[in-house]
Amino acid sequence: MPRYELSLILKAMQRPETAATLRRTIETLIARGAVVRDLENLGDRLLPYKIDKHNERHSRGSYFLVDFYAAPSILTSFLDHLQRDVDVVRSTVLKKDDRVSSSNCCGPQQ
Amino acid sequence: MFQVIGGRSVQAARLLAPRSAVLVEAVRGRKSRNDPVAKSKEGRIKTPPPVDPVEMVVLKERYSEYQLIMRALRLEFKEEVLRKRYEEETGSRAEERARQEAEEHQALMAWNDQENLRLLKLRVLRVQQEAEEAQRKKMEVIMQREQQQQELLKEKEKEILQLQEDIKNFITLENLDQRIEEALDNPKNYNFAIDKEGRVVKQTLLQ
């Protein structure tokens, strides 16, 4: 199964609510047959620009990173689901590539 | 009307002592066959030139002698040529020559056979060696391929083992809460700069 990375920007909320949103998201993932590998928190920060979502203007958000293994067919429905979630400001799923070999790159030789 | 003549009839006509410098004779020219005779030529009776009998006899004799001699010479020469050809093909020297040629031919054929044998041996040897080389190379290639496959298998096995190790740290429904709490407690910061050796140089603060 290919390995994906979900970068999630959640609304600036209190801790229990954030925990609940995260729990919801990961449960959805597991319900669709994904294997969640790791969950990382990149902190609560000022967003680089104000984002309008679900009739609200957000200036602060919490950044989270979920990497998981999943089948490609569930991704569209999962993204849909995330779009409909009120607490989620922005969500992006990217494929995780294998590590590039550390040999000399074919760049300009010095 | 008058045409200049040349060739065999020249000799007879020359004896008739023409008045003009050029020898001419009557020939159909301006007038065609059906045209009427010209007025100045109405009563003309054409007579052939007179022949002197004595002269004719002498001439005839001389001519016959001359032609006899010429014919004889020609036949002589022809006969000589034929005889030479005959001698070439079936003379006494011809047999010797034929025999020598046959001998030479045999000798050369024998030498040719020898050469062929020698080259055959060389070729057989060479072909054998080349076949061996090819065989060896093929075996080498097969070995290499097998080796590569083995290596691939090992790699895959290592990966599988690695994954089996990693599985212990995955998030499941049971440790979901715990992991969430852990994550919320430890925010990670990836905003740092590295120098060429890979040491962390600068790190922005997490707000």
C-alpha cells in the first residue's frame, strides 16, 4: 500500500476539542481501512494569511501531520469528508516518496 | 546525268582514252524514265565503245594469269593458317604440353587441398574456442543475474523485517487517545537550517 501524509490545519481551539477532532479524523481513516503510522504536532501558529473557511475567518491554527498507509481509492472520499468538517481549516494529502539515494546528484559539477 | 565512276570498271574505261580529265558515264539524272527524249538527241543511236580485239586478248590473258597467281597466294596463306592451327591442337608438341599442364594442375590441386586441410583445422579450433567463450560468458551472465536476484530478495527481506519492527509503534484504536495526548504535548519544529556538514545552525522559535 502506498504511504501518504496528511497535513492538517485545525481551527485554534481548546485542547479537548482539538483532541476530539483529531480522534474523529483518525477514526475515519481507520474505518476506511488505513493503517496510521504516526501523528505529529507542528504547533499552534499564526497562519501565513487569513483563511476563510466555513463562514469563519481564521488567523491562527494548529498544524498536524498524520502519515498513514492507505489504498488510493479512499482518498477522494476522505478528502471530501475533511472538507465538510467544520473544525478543519485546510487539509492536504501527499504521497510519501522513498528516500532519494544519497549518491552525488547530477547537478552542476564544481 | 553523268556520274563520276570509280572501282573495277575504271581499268576498262581508262583504256578508252577519255577526252575529259574526269571519267564520266551516263546515269539517270535530271530526266526521269518517262520523260521524252530531248530534241537534240532525237535520232541518236547509242553505241558501246569499240573494243580492240588484239588488245582484248592480251588483256584477258594477263588478267587470267594475274588472278590465278592471286588466288593461289591466297589459298596458300589460308592453308598455312589452317595447318598451324591443326599443329597447335594435334601436333607432337601438343601432347607434351597437355601432359605437363595436367601434371601442373594436379600438383596445384594437391597443394590446394593441403591448404584447405590446414585452414580447416585452424578454423575448427577457433570455432571451438569461441563456442567455449560464449558458453562461459552466458554462464557468467546467468550467475550475475542470480546474484542480483538474491540481493534483491535480501533487500526485500530486510525491508519486511524493518516494517515488522515499525508496526509496534503504529497508532491503533487503543493507543489513539494516548498518542493524541502525546502529540499535543510535544510540538515538533522542522524550521531549521543546516550547514554543509549537516549540523543544525539556526532554528526558528515556535510561537
